[in-house]
Amino acid sequence: SANRKFHPKDTVIQVGDLKIGGGHFQIIAGPCSVESEEQILMVAEAVKLAGGTILRGGAFKPRTSPYAFQGLRGDGIKLLIKAREATGLPIVTEIMDISQLELFSDVDIIQVGARNMQNFELLKALGKINRPILLKRGLSNTFQELLMSTEYIMAGGNEQVILCERGIRTFETYTRNTLDLSAIPVLKILSHLPVIIDPSHATGMAKLVPPMALAATAAGADGLIIEVHNDPEHALSDGPQSLTPSAFALLVEKINRVRQAL
Ligand code: PEP
Ligand code: MN
């Protein structure tokens, strides 16, 4: 169970040579979508150079419009694996349907996106494999609902769940979503699992990513997941919220300074 009552100590999740949770902090970064070999290799090298520790990149993309870029799918996963070979960074990418599971056999962390947080059959299938799962809070889901989705995975035997707050729907429209920073202390009171913050989807605006990332770090998050693109203006998805490699590098330095001050 995810419940702190049954497991007072923080869970530490192993990802390759890295650990997340229980004082171990990881910075996940990379493009919203894997777009080409050149792009993912370029961003992966930049993420590594800046001090990012895990590479993200969407291959199966849950887009609001069916006419928008849907991702490179299986080929995108192959390109992420190439980027891992080039940099040594473990990879995280989103699964949208159980039928895709076989394609994820060499992915280090499998992401369940906000829109699939309550895809219970998918959660049950991920409960039966031995792999870390990054579970994002749904756009309109409560903490209790997020934790019940976590139970779906854990009940199957897979206890490696990383919880992620990525902003929720509110009446505010200036920002893409509203970052609920209280997710960090609340989820840590209720559960023993690592909690990370996604300031990119939470705000939808690159300018807002650094302050929210720093606030999340100060509030005790176990990590961050940040969108970085070599050419945000021409990104095939989520350009407006993507940091350039140099903005990301500057942010990593500040995150490390905040961590040292804790
Ligand atoms: C993503 O990480 O690219 C993504 C689609 O995130 P979310 O499910 O939080 O919208
Ligand atoms: Mn995105």
C-alpha cells in the first residue's frame, strides 16, 4: 500500500544507478515530444551537460486535437534508447494504452499521464511488471483519487510508484493549469512514495517554470520534471512552456543552491 501508516519510512526507488526519494533528488528533463534523432540527441546532451539526471521525451502523445502531432510512437522510443546510449541518462516516456506495453520493455520509467490516471486496466497491467511508474495527478483529481490509482498499481505487486503533481484545472485561465504545491507536504503525510513536480505543464509558460521549480524544491519535492527544447519556437508540442538549454542550465544551478540551503 501507498499508505504511510503501513510504511513509516520514505520509499527509495532505484532507477539504473540513481535513486529517487528518501533524500535522493533527481532532475528529469527533455522535450515534450521526441521529434527526430538529431533533436533528441541534441537535447539529451544539453540536459546532461546542465546537470539533468534523467531524460524525458514523449513518443505517444495525448494531444487535445487529433490533428496535432501525435508522436513518433515506437520509433520515438527507439530514439530515446539511442539518446540513453549516447548520454547514459535513464529515460522516461508515457504509455497511453496497455497494447503498447511491449514497446516499453527497455524504458527505465514508464509514465502514466494525467489523462490516464484513472485508466484502471492500464494501472492493473503496470502493477504486474517490475518497473518504476511515474504517475501523474489527473487534471481534476483529488489527492485521495491519485492515491487510489497508486493502489491499483501497488496491489498488483509493483511498489515502485513516483507521484507527480502537474497542475490542476481551476477558474484561472492566465496559466495553463494551477500548480498545487501543497501536493508535496500532503502526499508526504499520506504516503511514503517520492513526490515530484512538473512546473512545465502546471504553468504552460517558460517564464514561470524557474520560480515554480525553485518553490517545489524548497517545499521538499524529491525531484522535478521539466520540458527543455533546443528550439522552443518550432517545437511540435508545448513550445511555450519549454526552456532553452541555457535557461535550463541556469535553473539547475539555482535548484542546487536551494537544495544546499535546506
Ligand atoms: C507530458 O508529460 O508530456 C504530458 C502530456 O503530461 P501530462 O499528462 O501531465 O499532461
Ligand atoms: Mn508536454
